[in-house]
Amino acid sequence: MMSQARDTRTVGPSPRARLATLFAAGVRIATGLMLLLAAIGKLFQTDPAAGGVSGPESFAKLLTAQGIVPVSVTLPAAWTVILAESATGLWLLSHVRSRTAQSAALALFVVFSGYLMLVRLTLGEYRCGCFGALSNGTVLTALIRNVIVIGMLSIACIWRPSLSPASS
């Protein structure tokens, strides 16, 4: 009787599954860093035109100038944006419940994009303030960037090939 040789090779995830995992991790890291950079930019900005107001108060002045958010809630709205960016950015970088974190980031970027569309429709081309003092980007450039991020997060959330090895 002939004994059959045992296949001792370790079979791992398919190449597509590895690629999807790497892509999702890259998107999480890039988006998390972008959100943290945006929050830091808003925390440390100074607006000389607004009498030297700095930090969240400076971002609140921008929100007031955009005219979408009621004046009475611009400072709490500014803090909410900064905290949401910080928390979501840290969550994405932690890789804890990564798919849920990606979905939360996706929702955040959809909300931000909706706000930016309102600003664009109301004021035309205007400074967005997305990165505080770190950038003087416009609403249009912010919308384009957000569409790219939304697309990448959507792909990372949806693209889940089978973990089994590729069929031969």
C-alpha cells in the first residue's frame, strides 16, 4: 500500500483578500491622519482678521461668516467638529472595530460634504477652513477631496473578497 504524501504547505488568504486588507488599512491610516491634522489645524489656528481670535473660536468665526450655522451655536458646533474629527481619526488609527470605524468616517465625510455643498450654493467660492491655519483651501477643493475620500472609504467598506485561497 502506498501512502499518500501529506501536503504541509500553509494555505493563507487569497491574494485578492490580502490586497483588500492592505487597501482598507491604508485608507484607514490616511483618513485617520487627515482627520487628526484637520482637528489640530483648527485647534491651533489664529485669525488676525478677527482680532487675534485663536483655536476653536477662530473656526467658529468662520462658521459665522459662512452663515449656515446659527450664530448662537457656532462655538459648540466648532468644538463638535474638532472632537468628531479627533475621535474618528484616533479610532481609525487604532484599527479596533475597523469596519465600523470606516463606516463612521464615511458618514462624517458625507455630513461634511453636505455642509460644504450648502456653503458653495449659498456663497459660491469661499474658504473652507477644513484644516484651520494649515491650509487656505476653498470649498470646491474640499468637496473634490471629500468625494475621493468617500469613494476610497466606500471601496474599503464594501470590498471583502473571500479569505479562502484562490481557486486553481
